[in-house]
Amino acid sequence: MDLKTINRKLDIILKDLNRKQPPLSVIEACAYLKVKKSTLYKLTASRVIPYYKPNGQTIYFDIEDLERYAYSHKIETAESIKEKF
């Protein structure tokens, strides 16, 4: 494979990585976080998870916001705490 072909394939891969994913519906967000609708609505009402409401009714979520929430409360292992001291 020549350098030109490699560069073309790399460009395609980078475009795919940079492509913004479509917003998730409430049902999709619930499935992603593995929570009930009521839990998700509580999180939005208390403004723990950001959301978008473009038409004034339906709400949507950015998967990056959901990932930030899911990974926001990390509990350290005993081993990693010992390594810090």
C-alpha cells in the first residue's frame, strides 16, 4: 500500500471520528445509562444532566454529556489510594 492510499484512508477514519453523533431521545438515553425514565427526568429537573429542548417539548441528550455524568463519580480502589500515599 502506497503513502497516498494510506493518507486517503486515514482522512476517512478521521472524518468518521470527528462526526458528531445525533442526539439521543429520552428512551435512548435511559437505555444508555440503564436507568428508568423517572430517574432521568429527576436528573434533568435537578439539572444534573444537561439536555436540549429545541421545540419546547421533546428533550434530547448529547452522548458526551451522558458519558461525563456516567464517569463523574469514580470510586477509587484501596490499591490506588495506597499508591497515592
